[in-house]
Amino acid sequence: MGQLSVNQIFRDLETGKPLIHQITNNVTINDCANATLAIGASPVMATSIEEVEAMAGLADALVINFGTITADMYESMVLAGKAANRKGIPVVFDPVGVGATPYRTQKAMDYMKKVKVDIVRGNGTEVYALIGGQANTRGVDAGELSLTHTELAKLAAEKLNAVIVISGKHDAISDGTRVAEIENGDIWLTAVTGTGCMTTALIASCAGVSEDYFSAAVVGMGIMSLAGERARRKISDGEGIGTFKVKLMDEIFTMNETVWEREVILR
């Protein structure tokens, strides 16, 4: 797998305060902005077609999230993506719900042709749909696959020429050569809307300070999985997912390289 630049990424987040331009899910936009701030980066959520190119030109990374995609938003995404490509900053794509409807799937395929995507973060069925597979998808939730997440991440990385991050019980990350699995996390992460979108924001924040997008993806994914695990451990009897969400944000805010390297279960 090679040496991950965990310490360097956390140091550069603290000193660099990267600007992360996010055209993201309207349902989770506030959570994504707060997660970006919590890890030490700066969010900007500009979506207007009149300014997305200029904003991407100021940013250190770009997030494209299909959660609440519309025709107008898609055009903004293309313009921002092309501007990011020209500047040479990472484009992080979250194909929310791709595979669920023909519209989302067609637009995702079209986007990957028009814009060079550097990192893709999704669940297994979304990623499988991106490489032309068909799976049982329920809305934006994952369905069943015959491939393991690790096998799928490596295959998709080869086909799409991008770092692939697949969230699940065990998270899988691959750039086609290197492969990592993260075994942290908690089932309560699936009970809070937006944890996947926030994970994409965290990965983009890490990619905004590192040219090693594989390391950035592993560190960002590990932050969310570990934060969820640590937050759940601090839940008392009678407390539920509302308290969990608050504690989750606290754990992201207090995360550092020492905690990450000590507690992330990586193989």
C-alpha cells in the first residue's frame, strides 16, 4: 500500500486552510460546510452558472455531488469541473443515486466524459453503475453486489482512471495499484442523512492539500469512519441519533494525526 502522508495532510490542513468549492446536495449542504470547517478547511457553496468558473479558479479542490441534481445545476457542475481541470485542482465526484434512475446515470456518464474526475466517493451500487454495471438500487441507498467492495474499487479505479472510495461496513479505497480497507465505523452513520456527503467534503479537504489523492482519500474516509465509531462510544442510555450527530461533528473537529494513526484500523 505504501506510506500514507497522514501527518503531512493534517499539518497542511491546519496551516493551509484550503478552499473547497462544493456544488453539492441541497439536503446536506449545511452539514457539508460544517464538516469542512471542522476539519480545518474553508467551504464555499457557489452554484450559480454566472460565477462557478471564477470560484473554482480560486479553490484548492472541487466537490461535485449529484444528490439534488437539476439541469441548471448540472451545467454549473460542468463549467466548474472544466475550470478545475484547467487550474489543476482535484475534482471529487459523489455520484449520489446513480444507477437509480436513467437521468442520473446518463448525466454521470456524460460528466465523466466532459470533466477529468480525480476521486470518486460513493456506495457500491453507485460506483458499479458508473462502470456500466446494473445492481438493485433503492433510491440513494446501496443494493447487493456480487463483487466485494475492494474488488470493485480496484476495478473501477482502473476503468475510470481515478481514485475510488466505496463506503460501507468496510470502506475500500484504490487507485488501481494501491488498495486499502478501513474497518472502523458504526451502523449509526447510516441513520443520519448526509454522512456520505460529509465524507466526500472531508476527502476533498484532504485532497486540497495533497497531490497524493490516494492518501487524501484514505485519510478523509478514515476521519469519518473513526469519528462515527468514537461518537457512538460516547452515547449514553436514552440518547439517540440527534446527540450522535452532534458528537460526530465534535469528533471531526477534534480529530488529529495522533488519534487517526492510533485508532484507524487499516489494511
